[in-house]
Amino acid sequence: MVEIAPSILSADFRRLGEQIATVERAGASYIHVDVMDGHFAPNLTVGPFIVEWVRKATKLPIDAHLMIENPDNFVDAFARAGANLISVHPEATYHLDRTISHIRQAGCQVGVVLNPATPLAMIEEVIAEVDYVLLMSVNPGFSGQKFIPSSLDKMRRLRDLIRMKFSQARIEIDGGVGPHNAAEVVAAGAEILVAGSAVFSAEDPAEALKELLRAAEAGGRVTA
Ligand code: DX5
Ligand code: ZN
């Protein structure tokens, strides 16, 4: 089953609650929140305070993507604010294994994230311990960037690694995903598609989400 995680980074924050309700009704499975600190990623976005408001706006699980240095400092705050899934980049923490346990102790599902230039080897030793791997198909920082095509081959290799290590990890893809490439990314192994601009920059976000889901499901019927 393919699932969509709309990223509120592209939402209209004047009416955030409404936008979240719209994508929830249209069939979103998660609400993706991009957290950036201006150090790990070249942008400043939102913190636990906004996650608290997102929590009040939806029953969907909140998928917090932490693009911040020393994520351990904020894991408990995001969990308390209502995040259900928390993912971290291996470069952002000295002790990835410890950070993974920390997220789990906080009661959240755990994800590890790979930047486009970060090799799979960075997560090989922990892949059996995580619930999902988030593969970045753009460099962290902004919505609306172009999908990096080599992500497809990396995803196939990630799928092999998951199998080889008997991991239960699901594959989430983030960046430049839209109806034009959804089938391809799903055929390559993606199970959760993050979509910012493809959903929220569309004139009708509900219709855009449904279109993305239809395109993604078509990819599920193809064997890569
Ligand atoms: C980029 C973020 C993405 C971004 C996706 O740093 O992690 O989640 O919001 O936006 P689109 O789908 O527009 O590439
Ligand atoms: Zn993200």
C-alpha cells in the first residue's frame, strides 16, 4: 500500500488547520513536518510549538523530519508536542544508535534519513532497528526543488539492503515527488511519498493529493 505524507512546508500558514483538514479528508496518511535549524539545513522553519498546533488540527500521525544538529536535544519536546514518527540524519548526531533508542523511549516510531550524497553504508548497522528510512531526493532546505534521478537506483539498493538485513524498515521518499514521477518512485521501492509543492502549491490541494495517490498506485502495480 502506498501512502502520502503532505509536507506543511508548502502550506499556507494563514490557514494551516484548514489545509491539514483538507489533505486528511482527501486521503493523506501522515502530516510531514520539516524542522530546520539554519545549521544542518540552510533554512529556519518550525519547532515543537507548531507541532502542538498541528496535533490539534488532525488525527493523522505526525511525521517530524528533523534537519537539525544534535537532534537529541529536541526529541522529547517533539514527542510531547505530539509527533508520532521522528527521523534524524546520521550526520547530525555523534551516536546514532543512542539517538534511535532515545526516539523509541520517547514513544515514537524511528526513522533515519539519507541526504542525496550520503551513502547507504551510514545506516547499515542500524537498519534493523528502525521503522523507516527516509531517502532525500533533493538536498534539505526548501520545497519545490527538482527530483535527483540517481535517487531511484539508490532506492533499489536500499530495498536490497533492507531485505539482506531482515529489516522491517519502510521506505519514504522526500523531495521533488509529484504525479509525474510517483509511479516510478513506487516501482523502485518507495512506500511513503512526501509531497510539499505537488499538493499545497496546487490550486486544489485535495484534488492534487488524489491525483498523486492514483499515480502512485499505478506504480505499485509494476514490478521493478
Ligand atoms: C526538503 C524537505 C521536504 C520538502 C518537500 O528539505 O525535507 O520535505 O518540503 O517539498 P517538495 O515536495 O516540494 O519537494
Ligand atoms: Zn522532509
